[in-house]
Amino acid sequence: MRITVRVPATSANLGPGFDCFGLALDLCNEVTIDTEAEPGVSWEGEGVDELPIDGSDMVTTTIARVGALHELQVPPLHLHGLNKIPLERGLGSSSAAAVAGVVLGSRLFDLSIDGHDSSEGNDPYSVATLAAQIEGHPDNAAPAAFGGFTIATADGFVRRLDPHPDLRPVVLVPRSIRVPTSVARQALSPTVSRADAVFNAAHAALMVEALTRDPSLLVQAMRDQLHQAARLALVPPVAEVFRSLRDRNMPVCVSGAGPSLLAFELEGRDVLDPGEGWTVLRPGVRATGFEVSIER
């Protein structure tokens, strides 16, 4: 049996929506498990020379954890990953791996976590919940499971909204700069002022309107007082590009924990290539989350 799951990249926070907003991007990792192939782990694409092949990767360990929850052991299988999401760049590669592992585990052990035995089809809520528990980032797990624009609350509730069809996301990825999420979070202050909290609450509300109904509001809506300045201070070359975009009145934010930037092109205003050392992606918004196919 061969089971393949495709999971999209995600951009979390989106400026003022710290730890709760997420957007699915049409840039997907694809993971296949084959129970009849020679057991092992292999990769191609992003991270091919650094991801472990000893079974300690996030996808494999998540499959094992799904099985352990039901006192089931993983049978011998081969896992192959085709990765398009850059690692440690703020595009949800770890959450994509966790979602892939949950869905593959659900299908492998014939469980109902991903809703495959339901007449209603996929169950992104259960997948996002378990993936977030395993990986720790519901703001990334939610859009990876649901697609579109999602709002994830601290108590586990997720609301998916349809992004405006005119959204034109552009991801600016620094090739030689990485920031582990743990390092980016350590840079943040443990407390915030009331003024900053009010600022972000107002702009987060505006951001919902901008992403779903009026993209012309994005420049104003994507402002933040809680996390971006501290994270940009870790990566001065990225901060310089961020400031240049803001100076051109372009809507831009740090993607997740960074160091990638997420910008949106507006009518008559395109995002310029920062030059050497950067990769510019225009993936589009992905309306759906994970997809599964099975060959028996």
C-alpha cells in the first residue's frame, strides 16, 4: 500500500495576528509511505542533505506517536519526502511535517483522525488539533490542515475564512540566513504594554477585513508592535529589505518567526527582487489544506 499526502506551506502571524493568524500558500511538501518497499527514509528537494534518514524526522516520529496513542506499532515501510518548503525560514515546514505525519498515521492505522471514513470527507479540525499538540504551533498547523486564512485561539478553536481572490502573496526567502523558532521566540519581551496590546488588537481586526474583503487595507493592517521589531533585529539584512518595502508603502510582514518576509503586491505595485542572496516566490494562496491519495 502506498499513501501520499500533500501539505501546504504556511505563513503565521501576518503582522498583528501574533500566534493566532495563518495563511496557507500554494507551495506543498509531498510525503509518501510504501508498506511494500524496502524500509527506510529518503528525501529530495529542500533539506535533502540535512534531514535525518534514521527515522528521527518529524514525519516519521509523528506517525509513531499517532500509533502509540492507540497502542499500535508502525509496520516496516519506506518513507519518501519531496520537500518544496524551505527549512527554518518561517514557512511552516515543521507544521507541514506534523500534519503529514498525523494524516499518514491515520490512514496507515485505519483510524478516523483525518475523517477519511466520514461522508463529509477530510476532518481538518482533528488533524490540526493533534498536529499542534505534537509540534506546538497551532497558528501554522491550522492553515496547513484547513487551507485559506485561519484564526486559531489559545484554547484550540479554529476558524477558517476565505481569503480575498485578489490577494497576491510574495515570499522573500534569504538563502543563507536561518532563524530557529526557539531563537526567534527568545528574542521577544515576556511582557507588553497596554498601548501595544491595544495597537495589535485594532490592527488584527483590520487585518481580517483586509485579507477577506478589502486588500487595499493591507498596508495599514499589517503593522505590529509585539514581535516583528525584535525578530528583525536578529537579522539586519532582512530588516533592511523590510524597511525598503515599507518605505515604498508595500504591505509586508515577517513570515512566522522569520527570517522570510511575506509581502502582497497591489494594483500597479509589484514587489521588487532584493537581489543576490534572495529567492522570490509567488506561490499564490492555497484554498485547501492537506490532500491524500492511496494506491493499494
